Amino acid sequence: MAKPILCSDHRRSISGRQAAVWLAVAGLAALWTLVVRGPYLDVVALDGDEALFLMIGKAWASGHPPYTVIWDLKPPGLYLIYAAVWSMFGDDLVGPKVACLAAVIATSLGLYVFAAWFLKSRRTGVAALLLYPPMTLVLDGLASKPDLLMTPFLAWGAVAAFASLRSRNNRSAVALAAGLLVGCAGMVKQTAAFEAAYFFFALAIADKGLGRRAMAFVAGCAFAPMLFVFWFTKLGLVNALFQGAVLSAFQRLGGDGVAFTETPVRFLAMLKPVLPLVIGAGLAWCERRRLVSEGCRAELSFIAGWAGASAAGAFVMRAMYAAYFQPLLPTLTLLTAAFLMLGIWPALTGRARTATAVVLAVCAIAYPMVFLQVSQEHRLIANRTPREIGAYLRHEALAPGDSIYVVDYEPVVYLLAGATAPTRFVLPQHLVCPFPASGVQADQEIIRIMASRPRCLVLAASRRRMACEQETLVRLPERLGEGHYTVHQRFVGGGEAVDVLCRQ
């Protein structure tokens, strides 16, 4: 094996040639991500969260802040992103996909910078840049989840945090920048607190206590949350912010019917879509003494600790959903790229090097795409039923101003139909599942909705769509509307049937 690379303190000056290299890398990241994710920009993801966030963003852009006319429990930074998306794209569902594409590009560049600066290997950076975008297609990566949108803030926050550890000058300023980035990540999803805690302890250990770097990092982390607290206080909605983004989020830790004892098995099972990265990261850690010199092991240890923090976030949330593992991908990608380019690549020569590079690249890129096609996530691509339902309601069933009630189907129908929702709880899970975090009695809210006489109901005829559904709550709208609603149209697609019932 080739001589291990050496790592030294981070000191960089950018010349004209280096600027051209960075520009080329940015272009490569953008082009490659567009090639990988571009074919899926037109997907109507069967994901309730994506539609919910876009509806909240639309309401905020129209003057109705989060937690008011539409309820959810994510931090306000996520809804600010969606408000910006809606302002640029309107109800066009390509908007959230473009936001995710931009997030993947930004994360890829962060991984390249980390590898080029701290592992002293541009090849490793390019490998990470090429590996990461295909892996984001799985783990619910086609839906614009907060986990994917917060990842670039975490990746660049890690770059800044480690730069503060290695820099001889302006350590506190760089730590402050790291805190600002990680604080923004926390305003997209609360689980960024785990990465924040890890970066803080790394800085505190370097300071041998609560030194200037650690305190600067804390100050940076607090900046974005305090801005939102100030803004919501000015609007008189600070209590709604606290109830939604803090108290309700803690109640969410109870899980969606997943026992904590199931978590270890679920955690391992969720990693199947990115198994090549898991294997590569494991090999990199096992071979770390052969990959790098003693002076560079701190870099790999930092990445491994960062991976542990991201894994802890998914574990505490009981590994309920695949998207929870998106923040883990950057660390697995960095470790895998290090193993490939610092371990395998130097040991090869000539045609063997080229052939190995081609084979590994094809396998790594093809694996998530093949997995996407053979897994249940393929329904995100194949099912066009939501568009058909939306078009039917918009053109055949509704008059301007009519409301519909999506009982247990995809809330994206509200957007596709151009209809108003008769409730703050537009995500069906909030009403048809045991969801104490919503703070309302589900049956009473359903009774109120039906009393408002929505024009049409949308129900999944092939029950149950979600494992957490309570049949009595799903059936309640039909029972209350008996004699007043009839089935106008049944839609079949994606392995299920959906009924549209309208008032006689």
C-alpha cells in the first residue's frame, strides 16, 4: 500500500488557478446532481409531509404564519424554505424537488471541501462528490424531507467546526460560523441538536473546557432560533411557536406505534438502501491506520463521531422512517470515499486502476437506482393517481371556493385540485392516527369538519394506507356524511383504489 497521506494545519490562500479548480468542481457537482436527480423532478411524491410543508409555506407567503391556519410541529426555518419555494414556483410541485436538488449540490460541495482541505486528497473529494447524489435517491430522497434539506447546513457546519479545530488564526470566528450553520440546520429539523452537541463537545475538548471557541459556537447556534423567537413574539405567536416546534416535538418522541425495543432491528434494516456506503465506511474505520498517518487520524475520528451523532438522531426517533437516515449519508460517503481513494486507488496501476474505478463507480451509482426500482419507493415514480384525482376535482367537481376533505389519502390533492382545506390538520395522519402531539381530540375535529359541509371527500377505498390508522376515525366522516355524499368517481392506480365522494 502507498505511503499514508499527511495532514497538517489548515492554511489556504486561493490563487487564480485554484479559483478555476473550485469553479470546475462546483460545475461538476451541479451537473452530476442534475443528471442523477433531474429525471425525478416531475415526480408527484406520494408523501404527505411534502404537500403539508408546501401548503404551510404557501400560507406563510400569503400572510398566515406557521402553526396558525395549518398545523405541524417542525421548526419555522423549514417553512421559511417552503415559503421561498412557493414564492418562486407557486403550486408547481417541481419547486420542492428543485430545493432538494440545490441541497444535494451544496452538500456534495461541502464533502469535497472537507476531503480536499483536511484529508489533503482532492481525489477523495471528487469520489465523495460523485457518490453522494445517487445515494440520496433512496431513503425517501425523492420527497422533499427536512432531513435532506438540513444536511447541507450540517455538512458545511462540520467543515467550519473542524477548520476551527485546525486553524491557527480566527478560531473563534470560524467556530461562530459553524454555530450559525448548525443553528440554521436546527431550524429545519430539531434532530440537528445531536450534531450540534457533538461539534460543541469537540470544540470544548480542544479548549479544555468552555473556551472561546466552544462559547462562540453556542452563540452561533442560538442566533437563528432567537431571530425566529423575536419575530414570532412581534406577531404575538411565540406561544404557538413554543407549542408547535418544542412541546409537540417532544411528544413526537413517543413514536408512531413503534416500540423502543424494535429500534435496533429497524435501524439496521433501514440501512439496506445504502449498504455499499455502510460497508465502505466500516472498512475505512477498520483500515484507518493504513489509510492515513497518525497526524491525520483526528480527521477520520471526527467524521466517525459526526456519523455517531447523526445515527443517534435516527435512533432516538426509533428509526421510524427512512428519511431519518439522510443526515447520516455525508459521513458514510466521506468514509467510503477515503477507503476507495486512499486505500484501494494507490495500490492499483495502469489498466487495473481504470477498470477498478469504472466497476466501483458503476456499482455504487447503480445500486441505489436499482434499489429504487425494486422497492416500494418505486411507487413514487409510477403512481399518477394524485394528479388524476386533482384534475377531476378541479375541472369536474368543484366550483371556485369549494373545500374538500382528504380523509386518509395524500394531501397533495388539495394543491392539485386548487381547493381549500376545512381544517388546520391537512395531514391525515394527524387525525386518523393516535397523534397526541396535535393537541386536539381527533373525533371532535372530524365532527367539526363534517359540520362545515365540504363539497367532496377523498378516501382510500383499499384500507388501510397507514399502519397507525384507527378504523373508527377513518370511517367517521363516511358515517357522518351518510345520505349526503355519494361516490362520484373511483380511481385505481398504484396498487390501491381511491374514492371521491361529493355532496348530492
